Amino acid sequence: MAAPTNTLGMEKSDAMDEWTIVLPRRGKQKTKGSKYVLSKNEAPVHTWTPKDVDANPERERRLLHKMDICIQKLENSQFWKSLLNQMESTEFLNRIINLLGSESSMKMVVYGIGSIESYDPPRLQLGIVILMKRNFGWIGDVEVFDPIISLIESKVLDSLGCSVLSLNEQGRRQALRPTFFFMPHCEAELYENLLEANWRSDMLNRTILFGNSFDEYEQYMSLCNTSTISKPRKHILAIRNFTTEVRISADFDDYYRAFNGSSWHFFCLDSELDSLLQ
Ligand SMILES: C[S@@+](CC[C@H](N)C(=O)[O-])C[C@H]1O[C@@H](n2cnc3c(N)ncnc32)[C@H](O)[C@@H]1O
């Protein structure tokens, strides 16, 4: 018999069944092992270590220096000023206060940052993460994962106060507490995984997602013959009616490549919608 579907056209999932993974403590890292809850009905989560494990203190020093320069340049840019204005607006802060509830801060989970040693956009995206963290007390610990991160990059991320996850969660972290997902220019599958793992109103209502515009996905899909699109977008499309999307202004030459098409996404689902989403 076919699995039951809800009015959003989604199959009934096992979102309530979940498992807990306790990460081991990493060597000399400052952060303690964290507890994650990932949804059970998903692909297995693999422990991960960098493929490129060459230690090279000189390259590490150079990369840290490059990051410092990048952050300074960003901090003086019109792009950052415009983003800061947006994040300091009453409307934005009210959303954060609502989302935090009784918590004083929320974790920031950064997926898909790319190689900060090899490319400008990942450096700029990480630079924005660091500036956000420095400027907003509501942003708590920052956790980063991208399977392509090298040992050198991982050490630089540590030096900048971010912890690199030792598990490939496949984007399926559940927002059991308020969580800010920063996922610039990720593949649609990763947003799909995130939405699927959080496909419950209480979890989505606790989630902020910075990433590719869902509105653009919808427009793109409406122009395409859907049968020719191989990659699934069903959660992205189904959640559109419950999403407030706020575009960021990326019309600044030096920052366009790193941030074009990016938006904030806030989700607002009534509790009676729970039955539709399970
Ligand atoms: C299109 S690239 C974007 C990279 C960077 N953000 C940029 O704008 O240049 C997507 C990134 O997602 C990463 N990625 C793939 N699977 C991932 C996973 N399971 N968790 C986190 N990141 C992942 C890829 O390695 C890649 O670096």
C-alpha cells in the first residue's frame, strides 16, 4: 500500500523517530563533545576526517592572515553595512526574539562553506559568519561542516572560533532548539535534507535559514518541465507558503559572486499544521 500523503503532497515520514549521536571530544579543541539529534529515516551519518591531512604551519599562518584581511575588508564594505542594517532592523530583531523564546542565543550551523584556502567566495562567506558572530550576542557557538575541508582549513576555522564537525550530517541536523543555518550557495539537495529532517512545525518555527532563495527555485521550476529536473525540490516547494523570505542586497561588485541570490528564510507554521506535516 502506498504511504499516506498530506495536503502538501508529502509522504508520511518518521520524523518523530530520531536518534542521538554524541560526538567524541576532538584533541585539543576548546569545545566539548556536542549532542546532536538527527532524524532516523535518513541516510547513515558518517564520521568524517579531512582527506587532505597535510599539516603545514606556514600555509596555515598564511591562510589565517588572508582571512584576517578578508574580514577587515568586509567590515569596511557597503555590503556588510547593508547586511548589518538589515539585521539591526526592528522587524528582523523581532523575528529573532520570537524565535529565541526563553533562550539567550542560538547555535549557528554552517554547511557547505567550500574551500576557504582555494576560493574567494568561501572566504567572504566565512568572513560574514565571523562578523555576524562578533556583532550579535544572539549568535552562540558556530559549527561548520563541508566534506572538502582540509586539515589546514580546519585548523584555521578552529583559530577563528568555529568548531568543525566530525560527522557528515548530510544537512540533517534537527532544530530541537533555535538554530541558525548558514548555507550559502549550497546544492538544493542539502536544503531538501534540512527541511525533510525538520519537517515539523515546532522545528521549522525554530529555524532560520540563510541560503539560496526558495523563491528563485520556485520561479525556476515554474519555467521548467518538471520531469526534466532530476534533483528533488519537493520540500522547498511545499514550504513556500509558510516561508517569509527576505532577500539580501548583493549588488556590490566584490561580493556578488559570494552572495548573489541569497535570502533569509523564516518559517511560520501554526501548531494545527503539525498533522499536515507528519
Ligand atoms: C556549490 S558549492 C558552494 C560552496 C561555497 N559556499 C560557494 O559559494 O562557493 C556546495 C558545497 O556544499 C558542500 N557539501 C556537499 N555535501 C555536503 C554536506 N553533506 N554537508 C555540508 N556541505 C556539503 C560541497 O562540498 C561544496 O563545497
